[in-house]
Amino acid sequence: MNFKLLDCTLRDGGYYTNWDFDKDIVETYFKSFNNLPVDYLEIGYRSNPMKSYLGEYFYCPTYVLEEAKSKSTKKLVIILNEKDVREDHVPNLLEPCIGYISMVRIAIDPKNFKRALGLAAAVKKLGFEVGFNVMYMSNWENEKEFLGQIKEVNGVADYFYMVDSFGGVYPEDVKKTFDIVRNQTDTKIGFHGHNNLQLALVNTLTAIDCGVSIVDATVTGMGRGAGNLQTELLLTALNGKGEIDLDFNALSQVVAPFEAMQKEYGWGTNLPYMVSGANSLPQKEVMSWVTKRYYSLNSIIRALSNQSRGLEDNVDLKNLDEEKKFKSAIIIGGGPSGKKHSKAINEFIEKQESICIIHSSSKNSQEFKDVSTLQIHCLAGNEGHRLEDSYIDMSIKDKLAILPPYPRSMGTYIPEKLEKVAFQLEAINFTDKFHESVTSLAIETALTLGVEKLYFAGYDGYLGEIKTQELELFNENEYIFKSLKKNGKVTPVSITPTLYDNLEPQSVFALI
Amino acid sequence: MNFKLLDCTLRDGGYYTNWDFDKDIVETYFKSFNNLPVDYLEIGYRSNPMKSYLGEYFYCPTYVLEEAKSKSTKKLVIILNEKDVREDHVPNLLEPCIGYISMVRIAIDPKNFKRALGLAAAVKKLGFEVGFNVMYMSNWENEKEFLGQIKEVNGVADYFYMVDSFGGVYPEDVKKTFDIVRNQTDTKIGFHGHNNLQLALVNTLTAIDCGVSIVDATVTGMGRGAGNLQTELLLTALNGKGEIDLDFNALSQVVAPFEAMQKEYGWGTNLPYMVSGANSLPQKEVMSWVTKRYYSLNSIIRALSNQSRGLEDNVDLKNLDEEKKFKSAIIIGGGPSGKKHSKAINEFIEKQESICIIHSSSKNSQEFKDVSTLQIHCLAGNEGHRLEDSYIDMSIKDKLAILPPYPRSMGTYIPEKLEKVAFQLEAINFTDKFHESVTSLAIETALTLGVEKLYFAGYDGYLGEIKTQELELFNENEYIFKSLKKNGKVTPVSITPTLYDNLEPQSVFALI
């Protein structure tokens, strides 16, 4: 076998555990690997102090290095984040590693490649092997400057790593990129794959065929987002091909505790991570939008793709006219009471002297289609699409569509029929958080229209078994209502049954 | 796009749910797929009555076909198991499908390829498209007869499928096999991948590059063992390459309920499935040995590989000599009391007139190394290896090793030092179950030696929180003791604390 294997479970897996691991898992890890055909173990970062809690293997204090060295017969590795480390930090960070650590790797954004060369030289001076882990491989074609500089790695690094951060490359891309690098340097080349598209194994085997000198994997693929190539998969595949002998007992011993952790933390690929991979979008960003649940996956992908391609998908609309004044407004949410009591709510609305209806959800909006006052549809999040799907016979008489302030992070989507009556808010001022929420948008709209009384209907809260997402939404709305009360201009009143503490309860039946 | 996509989630996923699916999941499935660029949906099997419970989508009664047809705009497919279906079953099984089902696929062992041709002709006569799903692709090189018959598929089947049942092929194998098939027939070719080595995507994309006309996938990869290529991965990858438009909302709608089921049922690859894939071993067999936990993964892989390669790994030893007679025996298990009370047990043994020690576990065996009577080590399951690891200074004076009857399903392993004193039992007669258990082996050994009294020590049972495996072992031992009591020859007595109901409790301290 003319290539080396590096396992970086503790380092890359730390993204899930904040770099803290149970003592007995670490013990099993080192003990099992002593019986496995792997050359290097990367145990963590060395780092300057950061402004948040980061665990044991993010800093790897000396006693961690000592313990690892005493337990492991393998060459040990630590990694530095180039963006946070300068040449003058090197003595402090790395002198304690001498005698314990064989290789120091540096995680490098290709944009900072030049700067990293100096850092690498300082590391090399202390006698370590140096690994140059250049990230975002699937986007290198856009990094012309970096591509022209690769040869400067000569004599500075022992390994030049192609890191598929997005899990977005295919075997043919590995071949192409390998050739590009090889044409510029004789430095040994490495490959670090991610598994968004479940191509980590085939990409790694392709890299080996190309002639790389080192490849990475982690136990059960434990690692940021979709995770890495699984060490057990790589070893089993190489064993199946007759390239290595393998102690499957040692392998299953180390896999077992990490499989148990995986059930808890859930690394591995899924649809959003696949999307990130297939389109080289940062998985952190895709996931954070997906879990915020305001937007559909279609919108998120469209917006992020537009952004990454530099396409303009935002429209700077006219601001909502503050001259349109109403004495009161009723914000109608999507809760069941909005439908159940719609007859009474309709009657209540007809009785008011100067009221407008603000629909924060498309769900109940059809129930109020015959009311003759101004109806405003809030198009935050995915509501533009939902409204289009649900509200078929839309006339634009007495209707407005309101969008969040420009620019909108997920782009602008307005149903065609509403384009002529679409406005945006200038800003959302009454709350410091949850500016993407339809409820925030509805309240700021009411405040912009200068209302003195603000009613809510269809804000029921959730009874019985509550899903995590519902709980989040409940807490978010509660925070928004609290901000509104603090703001002091109006008192929010719910005229249908509600579980929100910060809505003052009244009954629609007492008001008609 | 010049190839078709087939989703077979309900059919292949049925292996996990016994072909029953919640109504609302099926509803979501059909509805979402109406908005996805997939051509065929395979909804299940049609089958003759089988002698066990198999659910709705294993039989697909007419109302299931009707409902599917009413909900789906896609071409619907069912599959037949060739091994269970003959030509004369075709009218009964398939006439009810006319008007609902577009394609009938046939799952075929290459050994039965010829026979399947007749079945296919009968299916074709009813007007269906016919898919010929030939299994075990990674072993076809050993199926010379079949390889010479492929051309007979001409005019019989519409699609000739290469099915990677073991999830064991690599992209280069897909290319080679495609060429072998293409050289014999102009029939359209299909590919059905499994994901043991996470190569299902790259193999499928390779098959597409080769020019196959149809490929399969299932939502979240739901399918037997390690499962299939994930539909969402294939669609996302094809979309990322610009080959298809994709409604990610519809896709995430159908993925969500299956992801929830996956948490419950746990399909997806793991180390034993990877081993199956890398060595083309039947995953069902690997998993059933792994979960039986008698053997280590090393032993299982060695034995199954030997079997599949036709290598002899069994040694027919001499049978245990029935002339060696003892009045009594003590079977020492691995429970903590075997160590805790070892002093008393040693004293008890010395006091007996004619006793032998039978070690059913290596765990406590060191505690009795100085006793001067015959010591017998039971080498069922993994005990040969365990004994070697734990019992360093083994002398063979007054020692025997006993193995289960020949041939042993996991081969023969005897520590070198014990080879000269190793015997096997002729049969295990006293119990109808658990013949692989060390306790069964120990008891049958005692009975063979003609004991009148049979003592147990170190059979504690489990207190506190019990793991599934421990519970299984407990129930298994209880069954074994019960069989022994029914057998009537001796009464099993435990002289250390025990939770087993079928061991008669006495105290070692009362006996010394």
C-alpha cells in the first residue's frame, strides 16, 4: 500500500460534541486503532482562546497530548484553523506539542493561501510534518488566484490536501483537480472527502488510483454536517479488495460506541445536506434556513443558488404608505379558532368603524373574503407560495401584500396576481428578534398604519402533545407579543381562545 | 433525459414493515410523486398465499391496485418472485392487474434464468411490459451457464435488469457487466443498486453513462438490509448536474415520513452490511450471526468467506470418550459470583470424590487453575479466542477442550496449545434449541461423562438495568436449564446466587 491512512474522528467529530468526548470512548478509540492499519490519528485542534465554550479536543492541552501519546502507537496529528492563527502564535500553540505530535495540519481557505505559507514555514521550523488542507475543493474553479499559486507550496508542506468541504465533487472532478495540483507541484497530495452525496468512498478510492499519498476518514463518518468517509467503510473496502489485512473485532469495538453516539447526534447525510453537496452551498447555511422552517426547500435552494451565483433575486418595492391610517387592525393567524369562529369575527369586523384585516397566515384567509374593508396579506417566509396555492379567486380590490424590508435574505417572491399591490416595510422596529416571522411582519404593518387598537384571532397556541417546531413557534410568538407590549403603543388583545400569556384575552362574542 | 426512473419504496421498503404501510404515508407517497420526475412506481408484490403473515403490499389485492391507480399519475409496477411463481399462476396473479399495472417485473436467481423465460412469456402475453431483474450481479462471474444464456432474453423482456443484491459492485464492475450484457442482447438494460458500500449513487450514475434505460431508487433508501439508492439523492444529484427540474418541496414532503420510519426501523448500512457488500456475502446471513453474538466478526467473516469460496475450515475431531466417567461435574459460568466465591468453590471441588470442572466461559477459568481434577474448556462460539487471550499459562495436563458436533457452522478454531486434547461431542441431544450455546455444550459434556450430580457456579443472571442481549442470553439459559430438567437424568443445582428459576438453589457454604 503506497498511501497513508489518517483517522480524524476526534477532530472532525468534535463539531457534534463541541470537542468533548467521554473518557472511555477515547480509551476504546486509541486501543482499537492500535490494532488497525491506520497511520495517523488527528486528535483535535490547538487554538488561541475563543469567545465561547469549546471542549477538551479543541484546545488539546498538554495532558491530553501526553495521554494520547501514552495510549496510542500511531503518529498523532493536530490541526490549526488558519483564519484564527498567525505566525507569532506558533511557539505558544505548538511548542507544547513537540515530542507528542508528528504532523500539524492547517485548514486553509484558498483565499488565504498566500498568508498560510508563512504560517506553514513557522510550523515546519519546529520540526513537524506539515499538512496543507485547502478547503472548498468543489469551488476551486472560481479561485483563479489560488490556482496560480499552488506551486508555492513546494518545500513548505509535506502534504497538500484537496478538501471537499461541500461533499460536492464527483470522481471525475477528483481526477481533474488532482492533475491540476500535480502539474504545479511534486508535493505529496492528500484527499479529505465529505459524504453529502455518499461519494466519499468512491472519491477517496479515485484519489488513491490517481496517486495521492494520504486519505482521511472518521469512525461512522462522524463529522460536521453530513460527515466524512467512514473509516470502517474504507478499511472494509480495502480489505475486500485484498489490499490490507483487517482485524474486524478491533474495528467493531471502535465502531460500536460511535454508532451509539450517532443515534443521539444524528450525523450523516439528508436531503438538505445532499442539496448543499450537489450545489456546493454551505451546508451550515442551508440547514439553518431549513430548521428555521419559514421557507420551503425550493425557496431556500433558489435564493442560496442565486446568491452564490451573484444573481439578483431581490426586488426593492415601494414602502408601505404611512398615510393609510386605521383606528384598529385585526391580525388573523392560522389557528383553528380563526375558522371555527369566523362568523363571529366577520360580524365583529363589520361593526368596527375603521379597521383593516391583516392576514399573517393564508390558512384562514378565505374565511374573510367577503369583508369589505382593506385586507393585507403578509408575505414573509413561504406565504407567497401558500397564498397562491390556497386563495384561488383573488381580486386585488381592497387588497395589499406586505413584504419584509429590502433586501430579503431569501429573495423576493410575490404571487403574480398581487404584484401591483405589493409593498415592503421600511424596517421592523418593535422587536429585536424574529424579523422573518409573519407575525412580526403583521404587527409592524399595523403599527405603520397607526392603529390604536390591535386585535388577534386564530392565535390559539397548541394543546396536547407538542412538536419541537410548534414549541419553537409558540415561544417565538410569545416573545414577539412581549416585545409589542414593551413597545407600549398598543395592547394586543386576542378575541378568540388563546394560550399566549402576552395576549390579553377577550371574547369575540362579548364584542359583537 | 434518455433513461427512466423507477421508485420501488413500497416494494423494497416492505422488507422492514412486512409490507404494511400507514394509509397517510401511502397517500403522501403517491401525491408527492405526482410532482416528481419519476416514471414508474413499483408498489409491491403479487404472490400466491405464503405460510406466514405478509402484509397488504406483498399481495396487492385489487382494491390496492385501484387506489394506487386513482391516486397516482405514474406508471405502476408490481414484481413477482420467480422462485415462488410458475406459468400457470400467471392468470390468477396478473389478470386482476390489467388496466392498473403497466409493468410486471420478475426477480430472478441467475440459476433459474432459463425457467424464468417461460414465466416472462406468459406475463408478456397479458400485455404488460416485462422487467427481468436478475439478482446477485457481483457474483455473476461464477454463473457461467447464465452468462451464456443472456441473449435468450431477446423479445421476452422489455428491460433486462442488473441487480446488485449484495451492494458489492464498483463502478468499473458496472461498466464491465453492462458490456457483457450489451454484447448479447439489444434489450434495454436497467440497474438496481444496493448501498452496502455507499456506492449505489456512483454505480447508478455509471450505469446511466453506460447507456442503461432505467434505474431504481427508494425514498431514504428504504429497503432490505443496507437498503437502496436514495431517490432524493439521485434526484438531487441529477438536478445538480442540470439534467432535471425538481420540486424540492414535493421531495421533502415524501422524505419526511420515511425519515421518521427510518429512525424506528434503522435501515441503512453498517459494518456487517459493509462486510457483506465488500465480500459478496448474503447480508441476511452475516447479520443473523452477528446478532446471535456467539461469534466475533472476525470468525463470522472468515467462516462465511471460506464457505462461499468452498474452502474447508472444519476439522472432524475425535468424539469425547464416554468411558471417562465422573460422579459429578461443576459447570462454571462467567458471572461475578464465580470469582467472588472462588475460594469456597475450590474447597467444594476438593471435597468431592469424583468431580470434573467444565468451564462454559473463559472468564472465571483462571480462578481454578490449581485444582487437581480434570478441567474441560468448552470452545463453542468465540471461546477459543477468548481463552487464548485470557489463559496465558495453559498446561494441558488434566485438561480437555470440547467443541460442538461436526460440522460446525462457523468452522473450527482451537487454540494451538489445546489441539492435542481437543474433542467434539457426537451430538447435542438434551435440548432441541440453542445448540451453539456454550452452556448447552457444557451440559451435554457432563451428560456424556455420565454424571449423577450437576452443579453450577457463576450463573448469576442479571440485576438492575438489563441490555437486550443480556435478556436474550438469560432467556436462552433458562430454556436450556428447563430442557435439562425435563430430560430428567440430573437435577441442576446452583451453588452460588442465581436468578435462574430452573436451577435449584443451594449454598456453596452449606456444602463445604
